[in-house]
Amino acid sequence: MRLPRIPKRFFPLIVVFALLVVFMPRTAKFAYDYRKGSPWAYETLIAQFDFPILKTEDQIEKEREKSGSDVVPYYRKSEETTNTVLKNVEALDFGRQTSVRPYVVSRLRDIYEVGVISDSKLKVDRGSFSLSEEVLFIQSGKRVQKYPRTEVYRVSDAQGKLMSLLSASHPGLNADSLLRSAGVYEVIVPNLTFDKTMTELSHTGAARSISPTIGYVNADQKIVSKGEIVTAEIAQILDSYKEEYNKSYGYDGPRILIWLGNILIAAALVVLLYFVIQSTNKAIFEDRNRYIYLLTVFLIAALSTLVVVRVNAGAVYVIPYTVTALFLLAFFRRSVVLPVYIVSLLPLLVFSNNGVELFVMFLTAGTVSIFTFGFFDRGWRQFLNAFLVYVILALVFCGFRLIDSGGSKVLDPLLQLFLGSMLTVAFYPLIYLFEKIFNLVSTTRLEELCDTNNPLLQELSAKAPGTFQHSLQVMNLCDAAARSIDANVPLIRAGALYHDIGKMKNPLCFVENTSGAAGSEQYHEGLTPKQSAHDIISHVSDGVEIAEQHKLPAVIRDFILTHHGTTMTGYFYNRYLNEGGDPSDVSEFFYDGKKPSTKEQIILMLCDTLEAASRTLKENTPEAFDKFVEDIVSSKMKQGQFDEADITVRELGTVKRVLKEYLRQIYHERIEYPKLKKKVNKQN
């Protein structure tokens, strides 16, 4: 029994599936979604393990600011200074009150034992912090202790304390006058010296040593009950539980189940991507280069998420997801780009922390970018588009932050989002590399081809000026029709300009390059209908040959092959039959091209025929134009030229309406100027 063949389109999808599975995280994701101010929607949550309660970024920042703005000063105690002061006091002359000298020296020793600092306010050169007025460090020998500021003396405090003690022990003695006249006050100097270097080092160490936790939750302790409102305190505990769970306790079951889960999720993404392509433009499956390119861009976005989540989840803000949408936009219609872009963001939603927030942010920014890039796709204007992307990302991000945390801690993520937005401009030139690798044609390349100053079009204008003008008119018709149904306008404009490029080889064979019908008849005079039909039909194969010589993209060569499809050269076909030709021998009167397969090719076929045939119209009434367009479309349909195209009945109706209106505007009735009946003499 033979197994059914697997269509080739599925092999690239299998590769995508395998890569997704390989790069997906190997840990379980926290199974609960919650938000402050909302009730807990699950069963009562009991802690499965011990975990610390982590401080919020705001709490840590406030502690760091407090630590950084109020620094404990560092002093060194000098025993040498103490001994010098006491010796100097013993040498002072107390006059008739010599008996108080031992008492003064003893009390000063007690004061210096505590410590004396300067009266002047200390200053530091580094940082924006100030010194604490409440506590200080004192190093005595190798020992450092922290003291309340009130337990040490300033110089003035030491003087006042000594006077007070002397007055209390010797009633009736004018202690202040004695100490001043003896010169005791002048001898008292600080024995605690401020150490600026150690103060700054201790400040740095204190800022770094801030504890990241504020408590502990034990295993089997209740965290939140079902229906309970998630307050800020509960949310902080839940965040801590989630952090510990993801870091250490994410999964303790069989590893095979993790792999199985990843396989199912990867399969879901690939199946979704397949049906997105199938429903938006299934012709992509037949164009291998475009198909592989689309899958590559999808993988760039998806694998960027998976790798960053595994390595450094916080860096996800820097990933320029919007550039992947622009990568797609360069080669696909918006109807394809948007759903594929959405699918490429799904790993962000599934595997990233704050997945909903990130998904909404990048989906909104990418969607807007898809519709605005057409206005900001050149030069410095790309920076405007990148800045617009950043503004959208920032607004959505701030909206989530206002809901979840009151708008706190937004500066770092906003800077990362700005960097990621600017990276869009840096990465966009990769389009030209992809264009070469996958042999595709970008919008920029198509616009370059439409420049009528390029050498090939200039050659067409010189050798076949009538054909060149015909191509310009067809291009304008195609442009109007393509815009009405959201077709690829740059593509169809380029196709219209080059569809008749083969007429350069034999321009006089075609009526538009001669002096009217008589000139064309002169060329075909003496030729049989078959010979004339052969020369006419040859412009298709000649056009393909010229296109290959000038390395025109394959998508442009397709327009050359399909603009006549498999129709007949009606004029010479009818002449052949009228001259008695064999009706069974008419194959040489039919174009050996391809039937149109895209809506752009259908539009070009119609516009080419309409522009050429419209010159034979004898009436310029709306009814005549309506009948003219309907007859042309009906004729093409009867010949089966639309059988392989992806255009809908609705789109075809829109195209017909636009073409009728366009022809009315071109060939409207002119006002007949009145003739002058009598010569008017000029008066001076």
C-alpha cells in the first residue's frame, strides 16, 4: 500500500515546527494571571515552598535614595591629641585657684574619652548627599562603633560641659571667668578627625547592601483566598512567589511532559500560520521563494522571543518587532502581512512575562507601522516612522503601568523601547540582502523600475515611441484600478511599463509606432495573415528575451507572458477565415503565453486591451463606455482568461466601474469653439 505523497509546501513548515520546539523554554510557566484591584479568580492559593517576599523596585529605589542622601560620617579618634590637650592644661597658670587644676584635667579626660568634634559643619565633594546629624562612626584603634550624635561633644559643647562641672563642684567660683583667663578654652581642640575617604566608601557600601527582601512566607501558608481582592501587599507576595516558582520550582515532573507541551504549542502555531497563508493568499505556496521568505521572517520574530526569554527576559523591550512587519510589507500585500505578523507575536504572548502587555504593545505599533510606512519609507523619514512606533509603544506601555503599578518604574523600559524603535531603521536595509538571497522584488526596487529615465525605458521611448506612450497610458489605467481593490500598485505600474518591451525589436509592425493605420498596413502588405500574426505574437517572446537580458525580475517577466494570455490576434484571425482559411488550422493565431494568475495580471490584461481598443470608439457617451468595458471583460471571460486568477466577482465589478469612469474622464466631449463671423478692427 503506497502512502500518500506529502505536498512540498509542508516540508518548510516541518522545519519551522522543529526549530520552534528546539528553542522553546524548558520550564513551566506560572499558571495564574492576576491584577491589583481585581478579585482572585482561582482556588485559594497555598504556598508550596518557602520563599522570600521581594521588595518592589519602588521600595528598593526609595531605600537607595534614603541611603544615598543621608550618609553617616566617619571619624578617627586620636589619643595623641587627647594627651597633648591634657598636658597643655596641666601647664596652664590658674593663679590662686591652682587647686582646681587636677579636677579640670580629670573632667577633660572624661570628655575626651567620649570624643570631641569640630564646631564647623562638614562638607563632602562627591555626590549630592549630606552627612547625617543623628549618628556617626568612630574608629578607635582597630575598633569601629556607631554612636548617636548626642553622645559626642563639639568643641563648644566640651567647653560648656567643663564649665558646668566645675561650677557644680566648686560653688561660688566663677568657673567661666577662671577657665577663660587661664586659657583652658583655647587649649580644647577636637580629638575626632573626620575621614572623608572612609565616609564615602561606607556610603557606597551601604547603598549596595540594601536587602532585596522584606519578609518570608513559609510553605503551606495561605497567600490569597478565592474571591479576595488582590491588594498591593498581596500582589507583591504573588510576584515574589511567581519569581521563585519560575526560577527554582517551575517544574518537578517528568521532562517528557515539558517537551510534549512545547510540541503541541509549536504545532498549533504552525497550523495557524498555514491557514493564515491559505486564507489570505494561497498562491504564496506555489511561489517557493516568497513562501520560504515569509517563513524566515516569521522565524526571526518567533525565535527572537524564545531566545531572549530563555537568556534575559528583560531585554524583550529592545527587540524591534515592528521591523519584521516591514520585512513582510516589502514583498506582500497588507492582507497577508497583518495576520502573519500577529501569529509571529504569539510566542511573546505565551512565553514572556507580562505577555499580554507586550503582545498588545507590539501588535498596536506594528499595525500602525504597516499603514504609515508608505508615507515614511524614504531617507530620514524612516526615523519619523520609528519615532511614531516609539510613541505608540510608550503610550500603551504607560497605560498598562498605570493600571498595574500606578505608573512607577517606567524610565528604563521606556529607554529600551526607544532603542528598539530606532533599531527598526538600522535593520530595515536588510531588505536588500533578503531581496538578493530569496530572489524577490521589493517595493523600493519596483519604484526604481518605474523611473522612466532608466536606460531600458529610454530605449523603448526612442525605438517605439508610440508603444512607450501606450505603456504610460496603460500604467495610469492600471494604477487607478489597482488602488480600488487594494492590489499591489508599485508592482502593476512596473508591469504596465514593461509589458510591451518586446515591440522594440520590430516597432513598425505595430500601428501605434506608425503614421496611423495606413502605416501599419504598409508593413503588413504582402504578408499572409499567418505571417502577420506571427510577427505580432512574437513581441511576447521578444519581450521575455529582452527582460532576461536586462535582468528584469521574474515577476515583471510574468506580466509580459500574461498580458495577452492565450487570446487570439483577432484582426488577422478573421482575415484568415474570410480569405478561406482552414478553421481547424488556426493555432498560429493564438498567443502562446500564460493565463493571468493574479489580480494584478488580470488588471493589466484588461487595461492593455481597453487602452488600445478605446482609440476606435466613435461615441463618447457614458452608455458607450459602459458597453465597451463590459464587452471587453465579457470577451476575456469567454476565452477563459480569468480561469486561473484569484480575483473575486466583487473586485472585478469594482475594477470595471473604475475603468468606465476613467475612460469617461479621458474621452469626454469637448466644447466646440464658436467661429468668428466678422473681422474686428483693432482700435488705437
